[in-house]
Amino acid sequence: MLYVILLIAGLSFQSNNWYKKFIDIVNHLDGVSISVVIHQKQFESTIIDTGFIEIKGKNKYILELQNETVFINDDIIKTWNKIDNQLIIDKKVEGEITIFDLLTGDFKELSLGKTTLVGDYVKLDFRIESMEYDGSMIMYNSGQPKEININYGYDQSVILTVNNFKIGELALYDNFNPQNVEIIDLRE
């Protein structure tokens, strides 16, 4: 019993180390490819979608979903609406926070909470103070993500469950080039 208490106490003090481990593996030099299931809940409504995330480097990532693709290259955002075959080009808004900021370590206002051992995984609680969001990351001991949960309001949440995680083997980012699309450029 004393061993378990000491282990949990030790994990609590290591929140920064666990988050660094997570950031290091997700931002691997060879890039990462992640297959995810996304559960979004807003009050009585629940949407479940599957997709792929590739992180090629700092501010270079793509989210591929069934009906849309979001492509980020530095401060340029390209969103391809596959249903209407529209490509919307815009610039990142200064101070805007996205899930990718959490994955790449760019959350400046992230407060790390307690760390707990959950079976073979580590659960790291966090809070985004400016937006009053709470959440948690569940990861393997290597730092590889298993699940990210963000609660952004009463009865409102997003859960990303990782089905597959690969270092390298990027196929989506470099090949993003929708053809014969209506282009809507919102940059000023």
C-alpha cells in the first residue's frame, strides 16, 4: 500500500516530464501518422467520426476526415469541404487555440494537473485557463498518445481515441492537392 502511495505521489510531481515525453514522441523528426476516432458531444447530440492526423513538424499538419480535410502550413489554413468541393484558404488567427496546439506543445496557457497510473497507461490532467477547458491525456509509458479528452463546457466535450500511431510513413500531408475545386480565399 505504501509503495502505491509513493508511486502515485511520484507520478504527480512528474506531470511536466510526462507532457514533455508526449510532446517529444508526437513531434518526432520523421513526423507521425495517427488514426483517430473523434467523439464530439454537445448536450444531447453526439457526433462520431474517424480520421487521420499527420504531424510533419512545427505548424505543419493535416486532419483528414470523411467530409473535410484541414491542412496547416505555418500560418496558412486550407480547409477542403469535400461535399461542396470547396477549398477555403485562410490565415491562422493570433491567439486562436486548436487541438493541434495541444499536440505540438504550443499551448502557452496549459496548466498541468495530477498524473495517475491507469492500468498500463498514464493519465495526465490539464486545464486551459483562458478558455476554462479541462481535459486529460492518456498515454503509454513511452509518451505515445492513447486518448485526449477536452471538456469545453457543460455537457460538451471532444474525445480523440488513437487507433494507430506510426512514426514516419506520412502520405497525406505531402500529397494534399485537391483538384477542380472552387477556391475561396479569405486572407487579407
